[in-house]
Amino acid sequence: MKRAFVLSLLLLVVGAVAAEPADSTANRKWHFHFSGLVNPQFFVDTRQVVSGREEMMLFYPKPVERDADGHDLNATPSLNMLAITARLALTIEGPDVLGAKIKGYIEGDYTGASDASINLFRLRHAYIDMRWQHHELLLGQFWYPMTVHEIMPATQPLNMGAPFHPYARYTQMRYTMRYGRFEALAVAAFQLDNKSQGVNGASTTYLKHSLVPEFNLQLRYHSDRLLAGVAYNLLVIKPRDYVTDTAGGKHKIDTRYASHSFSAFVRYDWDKWSLKAQTILSDNLYEGCTLGGYYERYDTQTGLYDYRPFHFATLWFDFGRTKGHWQPGIFIGGAYNTTGSNIHLATQTVTGVYGRGYDIDWMYRVQPRIGYVTNFGLSFWFEIEHTFAAYKNTLNTDVPTAKHDACKVHNERFILGAVYSFRK
């Protein structure tokens, strides 16, 4: 299967080069374009939240945690101001090669690759884009395949609609074939900053040792106003390389776990209005800053491990318009945990639970916004993020791992920011 995929990809690239006529008149000079932005943000939360990057990357409010007197420890407001999303980018355009228009792009910001490296410059994008008349090949670090960048929400905070909207970047090989208004897209992606979770914590090892990249296939239709498509995503991980017996001896194992996720998306623009939407049926789609994960079970009779996913159904909308210098809009997202109950075997014991939000039954977010955009790269905006989460006290009948009572909590985040962007 893996050899067939690699061979097919090579044949597609060779076919794209051979099928496109060489443009002997193309003799473009080298062009370099520098761009970037400065983006300070001030925000206030009414409750403690599950988040990243000094709470700038908000996911959802924390559950109720009682102290000895019955007070909720997480009902504590906070405020902060950060400018770590400041960004620098370089676009490189050179002469045509193999009949293709060539572009290189490098972009970074100061959010760091993890919470421990905040304020350090980190790579966001770094890719080569080769575009023929009907084919395109992108090699390098770019948006996670389930992040359809053409329909990203117009929100300004770092989470960009997460955990409802996937938000990540992967190193990848991305091939696109165009036929009229239709596109077929195939991606083989590899993890770096956004890692799978497992027995050894967050690591790229689970994907690397599976010897299968993350695959994504998409079919799209587009016109001047409409973009619509569907996507299928396959993630294969190897959660363990060995097991340890009661005497401390290690025994090599070769168990892999495959998960399948699906998405449908649309964008429609008319006059000064824009509507974007995406729905996702996810199976262990933790890596894209979304909800989900998996749990591990051990069979005491066979000595084997098996894995079960946490399923989520997610839907989000982003609606906005432009009226002069003003840009009002609203983001609405919802997620429902569809994992349910599984058949329990008396000989099986849950040995690990990995992921994000697996103890949430359902949640939603309503996020209105207003922006003021000048003609000179400077803009100001204000948003309110209302996020509501309904926790349950057990994950399902087989995995009672939640350490809190069932509860319903919400957080209001008030965000005030400014953006100054440039291009030279």
C-alpha cells in the first residue's frame, strides 16, 4: 500500500511535468517580498480555561473544582496582554522551472513551538509551490489538511475558532489536480509542532513508527463566489513499541491504530457579505487543536492492547460583511461527543486515556466581533467569546476516568486588539 502510494505520487508529478507545455518565453527575474504584522491583544476571562500559550490559545472553560469549603476554585477571572503573534514572512518568486511557476514562502512568529518556548521565533510556513496550468505540487510546511485555509474564520484571536475549527500546520506533500471548476487534492502529512498523545506523552514517534504518513483526500468545486468540498482523513499511529511483563522484561509488539475522519465545507461570497461553514465527524482528531483522542485497553488473558477512539461531531459557521471601514461578524460553533458506550469485556482494563475534551458531553461558542480597518494597514477590533461546556462525570460505561462531577460551565472572554500589517 505504501509503495503503491509513493509510486502513484511520483507518476502524478512526472505526468504533470510531461503534460504541461514548456513556456520558452517565460524568463521571469527573481522577486523578493517581505511582509508581516504586529498584533498586540488584551483579553479578560471570567473563568479559568483550558488553553495554551499563556492562555492566548483558548479551548474551553475548566470544570468545577471544589475546595474544602465548597467554593469553585476555577471560578477565578484573569487578564493578560500579549504580542507574541507578531509575524514576519518572505515570499520568493523566480524563473519558471519544468514549465511551472515557482514560489517559495517562509513565515514565522513568536508564539513558540510549545508553552515553554513562548517569545521565541518559530516556523509557521516553509514551502515550495510549483504550479502548472492544471496541476500543483506543494512541498514543505503548510496548513494541516483538515484546516481548509480558504474558509478560515475571520476571527482575530490565536485559536481561530478552535477547537471547533482545526488549526495546525504540518510538513507535507500536497498534490492538486484541476479540471475546470473541480479540484482533487491529495496530501501526505507529517507531524512536528502538533503531536499525537500517548503513553510517552506528546510525541511524533507514534506517527513515525507507524510508517504511514497522515493521508488526506479532498474533492472541491469552486466558482467566482462559491467554494464547496468534502474531505477524508486517515491517521495511523503505533501507540507502543513494546510491553513490559511483571518481571520487568520488555517484549516488542507491532500494534497499530487507524482512525478515520470526514469533513464537508463551504464558502459563499456575495456583495460585501461572506458565509463560511464546516462540519467534521472526527475520530481521534486531537492533533489539529480539536476535540478528541483515544483510550487504551489491556486484555489480561491475551496480553494484548487495543484502542478505541473518542468521536465528536462538530459544526461551525462564520458570517461577516464589510461596510466601509467597518467589518462586523459572528462565529458560532458547536460540538457533541458521540462516543457513547462500548461493549465491555471483563478481561479488559483501561490503561490510558489520551486527547482533549473527551470528558465533555457537548459544548458551543458564540463569538461576535467588530473591526475597524484603515487604508494604511492599521486595524482595530473587539470580540466577545462566549464558550459553554457541559462536562459529564464518566467518559462512558467503560472508561470512568473523569475526576470531577458532571457540571455545566461557561466563560466570557473580552478581547481588544490591533493589527499593523505591511508588505514590501
